[in-house]
Amino acid sequence: MGLNYNYSKYKLPKYRGYSYPLKKKEIDAALEEGNVSELGRLYFSIDYKDSELVVLFACLSGESRAGYWMKQEPRLGIYAVPIRIVGEVRQLLEKTDMLARVVRWLKRLESASNVCRDVGQKIMVYYKDRELFIKDENNKEIKLP
């Protein structure tokens, strides 16, 4: 049985010249292979508001906020990229095994201590100068195993 999560996809207008670098079935397969059991939402969107070209976004909202605690599930976002570079971005995602690395990050959150889960966690995979980079919630470049 597959993972249950909320799903949404922004329909890209043809004239905008954008495409998604990953397909839902590829993400579902990676989540299943990574044995991820917690995902609140998968969404496909456009125009992430950042100075860099964000390709993937994963986050867990902090579970401890303003005096109350509430169980949270991670979210995973896929962002459209210009059609002229979608092939290159797809190749980089494959070459760097980036989706599997993000999935492993999501899996680690499942068993993370309350100290980790109580505060917001996020990573962004972005494209710049023909490479993919990862930033954390502090906007610092990091490496994922």
C-alpha cells in the first residue's frame, strides 16, 4: 500500500516556457524505495520566491510553537524550471542522486528527536551555474549524504 499524502499540482501555462524536472511517479517510487512513512503534502508549483532557481523544497514545520505542541508531517515541493534547462536539471538530479538524498533526509526526520522536530527544518535544492546546491533553513549551503 502506498504512502497517503495531500497532493496538488499547478497547471503550467504553455506560453510561460516552464516544465517540471520530475514526475509524480518518480517521486512516489523514490519515497517507496526510501521507506518514507510520513509525508503530509507533495506539491508541484512555480515561481519560488528566492533569488536562486529552486528546484526542490522539503520542510518540516516546528512541532512546538507558541506554547502548544502538534505533530507535523513534512512537505515536499517540486518547482518548475525554464524549458531551456529542464533537460540539464533532470540530468543533474540523476547524476547527483539528489531525489534519493532528499528522500533520505525526509526519512531521518521520522526518527529525529523532539529537539529536532520541535523547530522548523528545511532544505532547498537550487540550480546555479550548471550545478545543484542545497541550502538549509538558515540559507547556508550544506551537503546531504
